[in-house]
Amino acid sequence: MKILALHGLGSSAAILEEQLSPLASHLGHNYHFTFLDGPILCGKGPGVPNSASGPFYSHTTGFTATEIREALDRIHTFVQMYGPFEGIFGFSLGASIAVSYILEYQQRGYPNPFSFAALFSTTAIFSPDDRLEQVIQPLFREDCTKFEYPTPQGGIFSFESYLEQNPERDFTEYLQVVLLSMQSMGVHGILPDRDLNSTQSESLPRLIHPQLFQDRVRIPTVHVTGQREPESIKVQSRVARALCDTSWVRTYIHEGGHHVPFNISDVRAIGEIIREAGEQERPAKGL
């Protein structure tokens, strides 16, 4: 069973391969992981061991619709060249990209490219659809030039007055969580030329939120998070899980933080859940 594996921000295929080696060994020879490096050189990211040496990569230069489109197109080309893959694995940003990819190609009317997905410490899901501008734009001040959200140094979260529907309010609160999470995790220092303090709407991420997005990932999914993850990552992982068909969802919580779990008890439990997802009867996949 071939599984495409996507590393997180500021990591690499080699680092993820080493991190996943206990799980790969437990799954056995019937499961083969193919690791893909992101194309963008960047700094060391969260969840990467202190002992790890570079180079470090990202699957995207940023989180605008155009940048996400480029990342998804590259994944699609790789799948066509080296697939088919029965499953997809992602850690952190890699899991985010995996969900975005599946949802995008479902939206295009293609059959599911994978039979199951294993998603570890999933961060926010981004859309390549720039039509989400109509969701972002009302969140600006009346002059439409500056976006108001609190920074780690303080500030005012003052766009509730522009909202009339709860789904929109939920979305803006979630956007706040994601932007602050990016700042606290130092994303601006990891990705080259990435300014998270930009006040232009086109530079803001087009987040996919289950309150405003009807489609769901329609394959079995395994969601793994850590008890000691930052609370903002837990929120993002829950939102990502809500974008998946609940009848196919499996979850596991390990005792660690924002990293690939390696304790033998976690590895065994996660391995069994992945086997269940991989063997679950489901609609035929294809491209």
C-alpha cells in the first residue's frame, strides 16, 4: 500500500522519514511511504527536532489563494507521475495541504485521489479559490485598507460590529486564532519574505471553515493530535476534523506536543487505526 507523505513547515522528506520510521516499521512491508520535499527553502519549523540539520523546506511560499494553488498543482503533478497512492500522510502544514488537495479535487468533480488520509497535528486548511475575497473583505475597516486583529503586543479585535450572522463571526474568530498562531510560531521568520502583518486583504489566507464550506473529505481519515500541543493548534486540528465526513473519522490523542509521536504504545495504537482506515470499505478512488 503506497502512501504519499508530506512533511510540515520547515522540515524535509528525510526528517519526516526518520520521524515516521517507528510507525513504518510497525505497519510492515505492506505499507510503503513515499516522501516528498517541499520546493521552497526556508528556516527550521515547529515540530522539528533540535538535533535536525537542514536543509529545511516548505510546500508553499505563503497562504494566499495563488500560493496554495501552486502547492496543490505541484502535489497533483507528483501524484500523476509517481502514483497511484492508496493513502496520504501529512504532519502539520503537510496535513493541511493534504486536506486542501482532497477537497479541491472533489470540488472539481474528480474521484478521490486517495483511499484514506492520516493527518497529524493538522494546521489551518487553506483554499486556492480567490472568490473567498467576498468573505475576507467585509472584515476590514470601512476604508478597506487595514485589517483589525490583536497582536501579541495587544490591540483591538474590532470587526464583530460588521457581522450579522454567527457563521461569519465564527470564521473571523477562527481567522484571529490562525493569524496569532502563525505569529507565535514564528512563521514570518521561517518562510522567506512572508509578512504576517500585511494590511492588504489579498495577502490574508483564504481559510476553509466548516461553517462556510459545505463539502467534506469523503474518505476514511485518521486524526492524531498531542495533549501538549499549543491550544491554537488544537483548535485548527478540530476545525480540520470537522471538514471530514464524520462517518469516516478516527481520532487518537497522544501525550506529547507538536511532533510525530514515537512512544511505542502510541505507535502501536496509531498503526492499528491506520490499518483500519486503510482496509475500510469505501468508494473507489482515482484521478
